[in-house]
Amino acid sequence: MGSGHTHRLYRHGHSPVHALPPHTKLTAVLAFVLIVVATPREALWAFGAYAVLLGLVAYAARVPAGFVLGRLLIEVPFVAFAALMPFVAEGERVDVLGLSLSVNGLWGAWNVLAKGTLGVAASVLLAATTELRELLLGLQRLKLPPLLVQIASFMIRYGDVIADEMRRMRIARESRGFEARGVRHWGVLAKSAGALFIRSYERGERVHLAMLSRGYSGAMPVVDEVAVGRSQWSCALSLPAAALVVCVLGRVL
């Protein structure tokens, strides 16, 4: 895991959230999401409290609200699924604006929309304050299976390489006057996809041989081992701790 790899979701900054070790942030986000999922869907106020907590984190991280809201568009398919639930679910019905909707479907749609949105927002904040290389180091420090971490590392590093290869092949096709306008051109695109697979496979073989020649033995070395103080863990876990209080109150009240 050599040089850094900056992704589009990351916002460079020097906030307290940026400075936290990556494995503490990963743990905090995972715990927060699990607590949100465990919250009863009837505790409407609790989800508002979770949104406020994420807003405070975004403020501390100096991440604009527009940045987070723009990235929430990734959950549009889930929103569409939630919108269908009141129409297809069974059980007691209620009339809303002349439409007969299922009560269970309305609660289910709210459950999916609220918890999904909060989970995506927490993930966006994590990505906005943590570089990809740091995320991979965080996964290493959390003792995830090394093979999974390596696969994720290679996927991130060579995703842009494959995309660049696709761009060159597209330019080559267009330079020869090719334009995909209908079904009859699908054959050419299928051949291009096959050629891309072969080139990617061959490049992967060359990379693997290069790694073996440099002493690769099946495991990447763990680098950047740093001591993490209690204050950093306390700062990172303050979000799920506050969320846990809200969850308990939501179940009791």
C-alpha cells in the first residue's frame, strides 16, 4: 500500500475528524449503523436525533451539507423500492390523498428510508474524511482477513487502470468511425468487452510476477503502525455512544 489514492468522495481537510485513526472511524460508523438499525421504527424522534448527531459530525469535519446531500443520491433505487411498499404490502389499508395504502407498507417504507439514509450519510462522512489508503490500513488494524484487504486494495488501485484501458479502446473505435447506435452494434461492444477482459487478465499476471520477483509471499506488510490513545477512541466512539443513548430511550419511551 504505497502511495495514497484520493477518491472523489474525499475532502482534504485538517479537522479533528480527519485526524482520527481510520480504524477508530470504521468502528464508530459500524457501531452507529447497527444502533440505527436496532432502533424501533415507531420512535420517529430518535431518527431526527440521529440526523442531528450526523450534522454535528459534519460540522466538526467541515463537510458542507450540500456535499453530503449530493452524495445521498446513490440511494435513489432504495427510495424507489420504499415508495412501492405502501402499494404492494398487505394488511390494514388507509386512504391518503385518494390512494389506498397499506399501513404496514407505510411503516416499512419509513423504516427503509430513514435507516438507509442515515447509514448512507454516515458512510459519506467516513469517505469524506478518510482516504482510501487509510481505510485499507484501518481494515488491516481491525484484523480483517488479509486476503479480503488485498483484494480491496488491488480493486481500488487498478480500477482506474481498467477505466483508462476502456477509454483508449473507445477512442480507437471512434477513430475508425464506429458509433454504437443500435442492437446491430452490440457484437462489436461484446468483442471489446472480451478484449478488455483478456488485457486485464494479462496485466494481472504481469503484476503478480513482478510482485513475486520483489519478494511477495502472499501477504502484504502492515505499515504505518501507530499508537492510538484513549482520547482518540473516546472521540471516535462518542457518536455511537450518543446514538446508543437515543436508541435506549427510543425503546423505553
